[in-house]
Amino acid sequence: MSPRFKTASAAPASRRAVLKVAAAAPLAAVFGGVVVGRLGAQEPVVVTMVTDTAGLGDQNFNDLAKRGLDRAAAELGIDPRVIESRDAAAYIPNLTQAAEQGDLTVGVGFLLTEAITEVANQYPDDNFLLIDAVSEAPNVAGVTFREHEGAFLAGVVAGLMTETNTVGVVGGIAIPPVIRYAVGFEAGVTSVNPEAEVIVAYADSFSDPALGKELTLAQYNQGADIAFPVAGATGIGSFDAAKEQGEGFWVIAADADQSQLGAEQQLAVAAKGVDTAVYALSEQVVNGAFAGGEQSLGLAEGGVDLLNPGGFVPEEVMAIVERYKQAIIDGAITVPADEEELAAYTPTAPDALPAAAATPAAGATPAA
Amino acid sequence: MDAIVGFFSVALLTATLRSAAPLVFAAMGGLLSERSGVTNIALEGLMLLGAFAAAAGAWFTGNALLGLLVGVLAGMLGAVVFGLWAIGLRADQIVAGTAINLLGLGLTAFLVQRIWNQAGGSPSVARLPSFEVGGSTLNVLVPLAFLAVPVVHWVLFKTTGGLRLMAAGESPRAAESVGIDVPRYRYAAVLASGLLAGLGGAYLSIGDLSQFTTNMTAGRGFIALAAVIFGNWTPLGTLGAALLFGFAQALRFQVQALNWPIPQDLLIALPYLVTLLAVTGLVRNSQPPAGLGKHATSD
């Protein structure tokens, strides 16, 4: 099923081919025709994505990365490949295989940090992209997201819309990106609704939906009416829990729009541009402009956002969300990213927001 | 006082039953197989086959009951393969069981890709009916799981076939010497374990949830096998072990939802800690069937 798109003759060269061409440059004047001929037979750039243990089909994080890969295949003509990791012991062999066969190796997830650093050091001429973490290896582009900023907006929605003054977070494994989500969410809730209680429970798995369902049901039973699963495939169970409870029980999705799991249950989405990152880095490699190092994407860069695909969040709530969004982009609010920062965080009530953003979003000017 | 009464709510009870039910199904299957002398670590793979086939069946037919039937048949089909290796071809039972587990994981992931053209899971499918108990929901397979326990007990201890099955597990040579067809009883037991493990898998994909996801059994087959051992290879003991584990899980969910300032890691480990304590405290003279893992002298 993997579409192998033929590169057009004008298609950009892979990094390896660029090097070959560069080495051949002095000869080009003499054997110019030969070099052009080689370029014409150019194989497409191979981008291989290695999933974490949740794997494809988590309808979440890994699938989102795959979406970016598919878009790069359609628009840039890369050859997309995916290797799924059955367990943590498979990370290094999978990444090694990917580095052997491809031009860009994408490690999807914080859990692959150590493995990708090790493999990247063994293949110093290859390009790597690590999602959600930063690696010490110079040839790894580490893209992290300020999930807490998007989660903060999700928390604003939850805090304003809960009718029971109780909301829950179901985390997969307590790793930094998940913690950023949970902490940002809590900060958002308490900013608009100091009375509300935020329950945080970790499943210790990204791939056990039955477990996610029970954790969510327990939170609903404890009075929560909105659940925020940040748990890969484990979070699929949250939708089943909301369906079972019926009207008045909601799920806010993290990472990706999960309408297909329950369009009537999904209140909003704290979206994360994993697909954009995979696409952007693929483009860099195709253009021979790959740069390693650290990149952090938040609300200001469009790396995270709050979506309202079902239209369940009313206008007036979205207006407040937009004001918070602008305040975060402008730096008026710094969203906490870990437990310590959360403890030190003083909530900013909606009334205390800068008044400038009376007409939100439309006329938003970049911060000076 | 109110807090304590509120704590031990109907919700805690139903969460216990929901967590224990798939374990009970698989454990009853494991029990039958082990009592016939076949070590069955294939439960995990058989459950996964059942979970997948049930979702696929429900998806193709649009009917959850037909899905359940397909799931059970898939579990039995996996058990036939396991039986051919472990009984017919006299392979090492642990190796054959491991092969089934790998087959279950790989084959289901492959078929998901082939059928739905997407990786990792099925779309949403029809779900088995459920009923309400005190504001909590249980699906129809929950009572069926607990009904399986007295049935297995009766078959094992009150029928001639059951006694012969246990004889095959205690001493295959002695059983053969009195004319019991040991492989036949073992095939029957392994087939039954496939049926029950298939039910346990279907419980997850179309009973509790409404779709299949890769590796959704998440080790429940192994926990079921542990329940058999912890239950000292008796149906009631195994039921107790599965209920204890289910209760510890439910307790964990409940305490996590109460947001008490207890480290999450400790709560996550709670079911395993409780099981460990119970095993060290209660299992003094656990006695496996003497002929477990031994092949019959002839086929």
C-alpha cells in the first residue's frame, strides 16, 4: 500500500546524492552529461519513521507523525517507511535499520531519546529527527512542543464548562511531554475556575485501552464530567467511558482530533503539530538543508493549538480562550511546564487579562 | 464513616468484576489445559486472536453476537495449532506456547493492516449489549465469565471425562495403562482453553470496548496463568485469585480518582504488590499436576 512516488526530473536530490554530486563537481565540467544522467535516475529520499511502543493505530501521537510522513510522500515525493517497535528493546535495532536504509530517521517519542542518541553517534553522517525530546548528538534535530500552552487552553475550556467543578487527566506514562500536558491543563483550569478540582491519574501504559476506560470511569464516578486523556491508545478507552456514561460527559483529546472515536463525546482538541514537524524536517532533507539541534514549538509558532472541531465549545468560551492564547503568545502569561512551576504559578483570572485583545485573533499583531 | 462507606461503593464492585472477568475466562481455559497436563502459556496469544477476530466479525457482519462467535472460533483455531505442536508433534509446550503468542501478536497486526488498511487497530465496531447495576454498566459477558467457574468445577470433578482429563495430567503413563486416550483428552482441554481465552479476548474488544487495538490484551493472559497457579489449579481458588487481582486494580482506579497525595508509582504497582503479598502469604503448598509438561508415551 505504501505509495512510491516517482521523482520528477526536477525533484530535489537526497543528501547522499548531494554529497556525491559535490564530490564529482570538479569532474562535472568534463563528464557533465554523466552527472546529470545520475541525477535523472535519482531514487527518492527515504524517510523512515520508528514508532514508540504504542505504535501505529494509537489514533493519536504515532498516527499523527504518520500523517506528516504521508503528506511529505504526497507533496515532496519522498519514499515513506515505517518501522513499529514492539518493545523498548527494539528501539536500537529499528533505528539502526532505519539509518541503514534511509536519508532521514524519525524517532517518534520521548521514549526513544537514548536509543536515537546512540544510533546517531554511530551514523554521524545520517540525519535524525527526534520528536518530543532533545538529543546530545549533533545530527539529531530535537523538536519539542510546548504542550502545556495548548493544554492550558484546554484547561480554560474545561474549567469554564465543567458543571461538577471536577475534571480529570488520564496520563499514559509520566514522561515530560505528558507531564507538560497535565500541568498546563491544571493551570488553565484553576485560572478560570479556582474552585475546580483536577484529578490526575497515570495508567503506566500507552497501549491498554481497557485500562484507560476504567481510569476514566473512576474519575467520572468521583464527580468529574470532563476527562483529558494524554495516553496514546490507552486514551481510546476514555471515549468508551464517556459513551457509556451518556450525556454530559466529555473527553478533551490531546495531540490529534479523535472525532472518529466519538464525535459526540469530544469537547475540544489540544492539538500538537507532530505531523507538521515530520513534514518540515523531511522538506529540509529533500532540499539538502537539514540542520540538527533543538527546536521548541508552542502557540506562537503554531506548533500547538486548541481546536473546536465539533463546535461544542460556545463562542463566549472560545473568546476567552483566544484572549488567553494572545496573552501567552505575548508573554503576559508564562504557562508552567512542570510540577514545581505549577506550584509557583499564580493564576491569572480572565478579568485580569490585558484588555488589548478585545477583538481576539482577527487583529492579533505580533508581539513587539 | 460516610467516606468509608462511600469508598466501598457499587462502582468499586463493578470495576472489580469488569477487571476480573477477562482474567476469569482465560484462567478457566488455562486451568483445564494445565489439569490435562499441557502447560498453557499461549493464553495471551489466544486471547489476542479472540479479541481481533471478534472485532473483525462484528465489523463484517455488523452484529456483535456473530462477532463473539467468530472470536471464539478464532481462539479455538489457535488452540488447534497449539495442540498440534504441543500434543501431536510432541514439541516443548513452553516453546509452542511462545510461538502462539508471537503468532497472535504478528498475525493480528498484519490482518488489521490488510482488512482496514490502517495500522494498529480496527475502526469502531458493534458492541455486545450491557446492563446497569446501581448506576454502573456491565456487559453480558461478565456474568457469563463467573458462570464458567462452576461449570468448569463440575466438568472436572463430577464427570468421568473430567476425572480422566485430570488423570492424563497427573500421570500420562498410568492413564494410558488403563486405556485412557491421553492425547484425545489433552486436545479437548486445549480446545476448551482456546474457546475460553477467545471469550476473554472478545470481552475486551467488543464487550468492554468497541474496537480492537494491537496488543490490547496487555499481559492479561499471563496474569490469568498466574491466577491458575496462585489458585492452586482449582476452579474456586483460581476465581479467588482473579477476583483479588481485579479488586486490587479497582482499588487502584478508585484511589487514583480520589486524588490522594500518594505517589502514582505506588498506586500503579498496587495490584502487583497485593498479588505478591497474597502469593507469599497464602500459597504454601501449591501443587501442580504431576504430569504437567510431560508427553504421553504414545500417540
